[in-house]
Amino acid sequence: MTRALILAAGRGSRLGSLTDECPKGLVKLKGKSLVSRALETMTAAGIEEVAIATGYKSEMFGEFNKQTYLNANWDKTNMVSSLLAADTWLAEERTIVSYSDIFYAPDILCSLMSHEGDVVITADRSWELLWRKRNDDFLADAESFRTENGKLKDIGRQPVELREIEAQYMGLVSISARGWKGIRNYLLSISDDCVAKLSMTDLLMEWVRQGNAVDVCFIDGQWGEVDTPSDLNLYEKMVNSGEIGDWF
């Protein structure tokens, strides 16, 4: 059985006043919060057990009646610290880890769940189409991404050229209990300050450097990432025009 963990500790400062009263994951897109949409997608993909890693205004997640894990230092740490806060959840069985600021089709989750590697990530080969709509300088908000034989080789650098980006990491990761044990052991071997500064892509790259495999589940579109008010406006227009798809 596969369970899920939604990383929803952050405020989302780039959304400005929209997150003055609620966490980033509770910002609404077409009338539903991003976390509500994630939960609906997970249910559609057959995932029944879902926990939420919280931080900023954590009490607001009580409406979902889900297991929660508090990253009390959410304002001084990154998502990796939220993973550690949910250690007991991740240690029990394979878990789909989802950022709270993304939305995606159930088919993407089903594809990810079909991969059996200890650490598997989704990556969008059609990312450029979306990034060009989101940003005038689309390379400035993209990250390097290269694979070899279906395994991650490079991620997270600021790219100089388009050819450095084979796909774009989505913010969805499948981690087996064995995979999490190895990741946790590494995180416990470094200082708290180092853990606090680690981003998810930093962690994935370090995992690869240590000789471990990160399998890649490639997808083509059918998702979105919300960072700014203009993102929300763009996705609403895309939904209204039918560009997002019937699954939304």
C-alpha cells in the first residue's frame, strides 16, 4: 500500500497578501485550496492514508482531519526539515511526498506509483511550454535536470543554457521505507544547521553523489506550480480555456 505526505509548512512569501491569513497550501485556485485539490487527486489515484507536514498557521489544517506533523521551525528551515518532522510516517511504508503548492492529474500519481525504486521523482519533459507562460525570463526560474538511463544525474543548478534542462522536477517524490531509512541516516549525520539549509533538490543531488539511485518518472504536462498571484491568474485562464484538461 502507498500512503502520502503533503509538505505544507511554508507561508509562501511570493504570494504576498494572499498568505497573510493562511498558509500557501490553503490558497485557493478556482474555488478550492491547493491542499484540497491534492487530497482529491490522491483519493482518485487510490491513496487513502495522507498526512500533512505543517508549520505556518498549522491550526488551519484541522479542517482536513488528517494526521499532521509540525515543523516548528518552518520559518528558518526548508522542506527537508518537514520530512524529518514526519519521520515516523515515512519510516513505516512507501510514501508519496507532494509539495503543497502544486496540482496535478491523477494519472501522474498512478505513473509514479508504478515505479518501484527506493527514491523516484516525477519530471516534466514539456516544462518549457508552461515556464514561458509563467515568466518572461523563464530560465531564471528553472533548474538544471539531466538523467542517464532513467536515473537522475544532475538537478538544482541555475542553468545557463536550455540544453542543461532535460525536464523539470515537479515536487512529487516516491520514497520507500528503505529509501527513507538511508536518507534519514544521512540527515542525522550532518549538523542541524546543514539540514535547515538543505532544499529538496540539494538532498536529491547529495543522494546521487553518494552513489544512490534516484529513478525518474517522466511526464508531459497536466500539472502546475503556484508561486505568485500571476500564476493563479494564468491557471484560471488555462482552466477556462480548456488548456489544463478534463481532469482538473
